Amino acid sequence: RRSARDEHIYVRDKEWEAAHTVWLWADPSQSMLYKSTTASVSKESRALVLAFAMAELLSRSGERIAWPGLTDPFIARNGAERLASHLIHAGELPHRPDLTLIRRFSDLILVSDFLDPVEEMMAWLEPLSQRGVRAHLVEVTDPAEESFPYAGRTEFLDPETGQKLTFGRAELLKDDYRALFLARRETLSTWARRRGWSYTVNHTDRLASEALVRVHMALSVENVAGGTR
């Protein structure tokens, strides 16, 4: 209308905005309680520290954050404190949360040991990629789980099923075990990166800040599948 009144042409430039939320999740599985003598903290403790530290950084930047199956997206300067309060009063949490409410223009940070069968993890996460969600997988690993420092007669216990395995000479398993362990990581990380997602490994004998910096950078880099954020 203004162009019709004047001798100049005016163009109204509008920027389309979509609500962006960063979802955070730390694996509550029993396997996360593991802590070897070579580690300073359990995997569960490290996962929660990473999740809360990221919540603190995002909250200070004015980002909307949420925890799947626990909170709706919210903006608050004390975001980490609010998430911690919800977790304290949540009781027993499911092994895997429902991710169907996470939609396009969202980021999801998952902190876990990812020891479940790779095919199950892919089937659980694939719908996120189809909906345009960008995920950041943070694998928390105890150094003993990767190096397999066991020798002699050793009993292994699955904390989730209670199954026990006893070997007379555990050192004979080391090479095959490490090959399988690293192959699982390579398969899952390659699959994630093909979808434009990030994959970070953090050992519990290393600083949590190392993983925190990498994930924080991954939130800002170019997303091959969905453009640049």
C-alpha cells in the first residue's frame, strides 16, 4: 500500500521463526552405575554432570530446554536446577524415554553408554532423523570397559539381567572383546554422522569439560541434513 502512495517501491521483509528446543537426557540404566578402580566417577554421575552443565549453559543463553518424558520445554535462568528438581521427584524413570514429542527444529543430547544392541538403538532413534531432529550422542565409557584389564578367574555380572559369566582365564578374551566393543562404537557413530548428527566419547577418567566443549560446538556447526543453525 505504501508503494502505491509513493514513487518508491517498498518490500516488507519478514523472517520466519520456529521454536527451537534443546532436549537433554541422561541414561538411568543400571549399567550406568558401573565404576572401575581406574575411574574417578561412575558413568551415571558423569552423565548427569554433562546434562546439567549443558542445561546451565543453554539456560544462560536463553534457550528453551526440556527433558523427554519429564518436562515440557521451558526457558529459565535456573534451567539446570529445575531439571534436577524434576529428576529428584520423578521416581523410577523408563529405560528409554518416549521421543515422539520431539519435533523438527529441535536438538537432542543423549548421554549414555549405548551398550544396548546397536540395531535396537538405531530403531529407537531413526524416527528422529525422519522428523528433522538433530541428535548429539555422548558415549560415557569407563576406561576398564574399553581396555579390558582382567586376567585369571573372573566373574562378570550383568547388572540389568543378573546373568553371570565366569571365565578361568579372562585375558584370553581381551582381543575379541575389544574388537567387538570398538566395532559397536564405530557402527553407531558412523550411522549417526551420516544423519548429520554428532558423536562424542567421554571416558570417566578424563575431564567432563572435554565432552562438554565438543557437544557445545556441535550445537552450532553446520547440519548437513537440515541446514545451518
